[in-house]
Amino acid sequence: MCRLGVQLQQVILNLIRNAVEATSSVPESSRVLTLKTEIEDAQHIQITVGESGPGIDPKDIERIFERLFTTKAHGMGTIRQSPPCKRGPELICSV
């Protein structure tokens, strides 16, 4: 697997772990985790991770992709040493 593939795999696994953690405050019978993939065109795919957790606090929306920002008591935030490629993946947050 190429470097970008490994990095993309790490991002997806982290999103899934965060989604599972986010649903821990929801009753077990109401927990939902969805993972959806779509082919956009010959060079683009869309991967969507969704969950039934409480959501992102509106005051944090503008900061969630800032380097080292976290809402977790013991979290590290995002540490990005270098972009995976010149035109790397785009992360979009929607609530």
C-alpha cells in the first residue's frame, strides 16, 4: 500500500474510533455507526462516517481541524507533519 493509502487508512480508522467513542454517551440500543463509500468519478471517492452521538458543540465547529485541537480530556488533537500529497484528501465536517 502506498504512503497515501496508509495515511488514508489511519484517518478512516481514527474517524471510526472517534465515532464509537462519541456514541458511548448514548443508550446502547440507540447507537448507530454508518460507513458509506461512493465513487465520485475516475479520480475521487467519498467516504462518509456517521454516528448517533451528541454531535459537535457549535462553539467548536470552527476549530475542529486546527492543529492539536481536541475536545477530549486526554486527547492529542491532530498532528499533521506533512501533507500526504500535493492534492491530498479533503476533510469536510457537516452537522
